[in-house]
Amino acid sequence: FFVTFQDILDGVTTEIETLEVRNVQEGSPAQVNITWRPGDEGNHTIRIILDSQDDLEETDENNNVFDEAIFVHPHTPELTVSVNRGLVALPLDDWLEMPFQNHAINLSVLIYNNDSVEAASDVRVRFWDQPEGGSASEIADFVIGTVENGTTRGIIYIPGEELAWVTWDLDSGTSIVGNHTIIVEVDPLNTIEEWNEDDNRRFFNVTVLEPQPDLEVTAVAVAGEPARGIPSTVTVSVLNGGAETVSGAYIELRVDGERVNSWNITLAEGELRELDYDYTWAEHNPTVMGYADPEKVIDELDESNNYKSIWVEIAAPRHDVQLGAITHAGEAFEGQWVELNVELQNLLGEVPHYRLSLFVDNATAPEYQDPDQMQELYYVEGFNLAYNESRVVSIWWYNTVGFGWHNLTVEVEVMDHTYPDLNLSDNRNTTSFYLKQIFYQLSLEIEPLPEKIRLNETVRVIVNAFNFGPEILSEGAEVIVTGNGTQCEPGLLRTRGLERATGEDNLEFFCTPNATGPYVIEARIDPDNIHDEPNEDDNFATGVVNVTNEEFTPVTPPVIQDDSFITQPIVWVPLATLAVIGAGMFAYYRLRGDDDFLPGTRGRQSGGSAPGQASGSATFRYDAESGITYDATTGEVIGEKKKD
């Protein structure tokens, strides 16, 4: 049978469509669908006629017609707010995921135009905020230039749509913590004529949270190709994804669960910090973890993102120790110990154990490293030479025999048979050293000095000079004496020739202080270092005399008149007789060949006394004007020389 659809408008009937229906089972319903697109507005009647061609014989033909009244209104925009998408509230701070107090939020909705013909222009969309328990206040308006009409794709109708958005900040409501109702209304001023205005307003719920920090370890990374014994840079990336600055955030770096480093940092909200640490690997394929606030001291939004860990594959250790520069004194005397300072540079993994050995000239056996050679010690041992560490190590040459030039070779060995040194070409270095022959060994001493003297008083200094060397110093050695830095009289003196081993000479100097207090007297032999010696530490000697503030004043000798009693015959006749006897004694000793006719005057090479001063502790003065020698301390006349 056939079903006919008709459109009746203002008494005029127009057939819409006729469809054929087949095989409707007894007692069963059937559905017939058509698409009607009205061409005119007004009150339409849609008439449906069953068995419109009267093909079936029925018991009742009166119920085969059904009418439905439909009013077709003129096309106007049909605006509404999408409830499928709803309200999207996104913080403007891109690290935040939820709305927080005092932070700006972007509120957006989709505006639909459900009319298939008419577009809408200058569409105003208004947003309100109504906090829980409060009244609604306007946030802002957003104006859309045009919302196009909807379209049909096949049997699917797609409305026109545009996005409307405003910024919701602390001035317009986010300063209040808690639940908020956001009201969105399209065309709030009713400037656009619509058939249905009831769907122009929608309500959405938004919660504003109290601001808190949120520490998150976003990444843990290891640079390069990690190898055991070689440091790698480990980077821990920490983000404060919260809405509040955090101070004193404690961050740990753990390797296989053990803390190897930590930091205390301050992170502003949204700040990302990369923390670097150079770690030397001792583990085999460990787990490396970065952990923020492990003790949960900081109240955060989310504690589950505070740590991150990775597994790190560690390569086998590699060793390469380089023996660099060798420094030393350059020369020494035979028999002296020679220290060599050797620079080591570790180019690869940490070396737990190494050793140094010394070879002299073409020797194949290393030198003893025990000066007494009481034990078979041939090496200088070293431990734990870190990656890229530079270390200076001392090795000694004790058996210094054979004067002249020698080649000294130092070798370093890595004492790891499982992972040996990968490059042996830089493990040895050679230097030249000169051994000098010993000729002289000078020394001196000062004979005991008085404990104290008076200001401007002259003190006699007796210096004993020695040569303990194996050779004769025939030209003698220079000696100088100073008092408080000032050269003493008679200045620079030279000893007589000094024999080998036991050569000795004695010199006299005279020092006069000009200030009170300690008066330091220093004697030095070979002051200009003319003679090369194994040990010059004994080339000087010092003594201290305390100078008092009582100034020394010579005693004025008595004046002898020309008519002195010594001019009387009864006096000078016996004196003349004594003079004759003395001259005879002098001639007698000279005929005997004696060098000295007065006993007790040998042993002083440079003999003599300071002007007006005799040897010993007594102080004598000679007055040239009167010809009298007297004791400067007591004034006693010792001798007299007759004036011409």
C-alpha cells in the first residue's frame, strides 16, 4: 500500500511525498520517514493518508487520515550557550592546572547559532561571578562579530559556533576562596530577535583553591656515557608547579638509595630549576633518583610527583695515568739525598692503587726507597687517584755516588690487573741531574762574649774558622763580623790557608754599639758564597751582648810635668840599667833562633788589640799626648812613655 504526505497552507494542498510500504505483519507497527523543508511561513497542516491509492480493502477506512498543525515562523538567529563543551576555566599561568586564589583565570564558552539560514552579528556574551553565599557581580562582556548560521551535512545538522572568553582575576572574584557559580548569558540586552530566548543563559560551577606550592621532580638525566671511576654530570630538574613561592626546599640526589648530594633552594611559583652534581661512579648499573621534600615538611598540592628515578648503565672502568714534569734542585753533592717531585695526572677512571719507581742511568733495577737499606723497599706507593686529579708525589735518590751528570727515570704503574693502564706511552719520564764533588766544608764559631757592656764601649770578638773538607783551601776564606747589621772593624778579613779536614784559624774583630739593648753580633765565613759546600748552614754564628745605658767615658790620665821625679838622676839611672839588661835578653833569644822571646804570645794570626784595649776582660787606653797607658775602668797607670 502507499502513504501520502501533504502540506496544507491557506486552503491549498501540496503533496510532499508518497511512499510505498510493504509487508507489515499483522498486529505489528511500521514507521515511515520523510524530510519536509517548508517553503513558506505560516500555519501549515501536515496530512498523512494511509492507503492513499485505496489498494487495500479494510473494515474501517475512517482512520486512514492524520493531520498535524505546524507553525513555520520566519528565520531568525537562534543563539544558545553550549552545554556539551561547558565552561572551560584555565589559569593564565601555564604551569597551573586549576584555579587558585588571586590568580587570573581564562573563562571560555562556545556560542551556538542553531538557525540554518540567518547569521547573528555583534553577539554580546556576558559573564557573572556569584561566590557561594554571595551575590552575583559582573566579570566582563565579550562581543562576537558574527556567528554564522548552521549547516547540514547529509542528515547531520551542524550549528554555527564561536568562542567567547573573558579574564577572571582577583579584582573580579578570584580573591575569594571556595565555590563560585559562573553565569554566562548570550544577548543579555535582547538586541537580537530570536524565536526562543529560554536557552540564552547557562550556569557553571568553579572552585577557587587556596594557593600552595607543588614541588615536582620533572626529570633526572646523566650526561655522556657513564663509566666506573669517572664522574658524570647528573641533573635533577625541579619545578614548583604550585601557586605559591617555596623557600628552603630540600632536594636529594640518591644513588641506589644512598644520598650522595643535597640542595636547599628557593623556587618561585612556576620556576623550574636544574640542579647539577658531578658524581664519580663506583656502582654497577645503579638507580639514580631525585627526591624533593622527602620528609614532607612542605604542605603541597600533590605529594605524588616529588620524586623521579632512572636506571643508569655504567661501563667498565678505564685507566690512564700520565707521568708529567719532574722537578728537582738540579744539582747536589755526592752523598746528599736528592728529592724528585713528580707530577701525576689521571686522565680516566679513579685508580685505587699505583706505585712509582726510580731508575738511575741505564739500570734495570729500581733504586732503594729506604735510606738505610734495611728492607727491600723499591717503590713509592699511592692510592685513590681520582679522575682528572693532578697529584705531586716525592721519590728519593739516596745512593748518590759518582760525580757528574746522571739520567734519572721515573716510572708509574697502575696496580690493577683486571683493568690495566690503557696507555703506557706516557708512564715514564727522564730528567738530568748533576752530582758535584766535595772540596771544602767551612764552618766557624765565636768565642764567649761578655754578658754586658756599656754604651759606646768596644767589645773584642774572636772568631775561630775551620775547614772540614777533603781539600786544602790554600787562599783562605773571607770572614766578616757585624753588630746589629753594622760591619765591625777592621771589616772583611781573610784567614790564612786552611788545611784539609782540620784546618783552623783565629781572627779578631772589634764592635762598638751605639744603642742600648740586645746587641746581636753575627760572624759569617765565605759571605759571598765563593766556595761551593755541601752544607752552608754552619757558615755563620751569632752572639748577643746586653748594652746598658751607662755611657762609657774614658778616665783622664794624670798630667806628668817635665820636672817629674822620673827626670831625676836617682830614678832614670836604674831605669837605664834595666833597659840595657832588656836589650841583652832580646839579643840572647834572637841568637838562639826563637820566634818569640816572650812566652804566651803564640796562636793569634792577626794578633793585636783594639786601640787602647788589651786582651782579656780588662779595658786599657793609651793616651798619645801624654804617652801613658791606663786602665779605662779604674784609671790606674799601667805604663809611661817618655816624651821626646
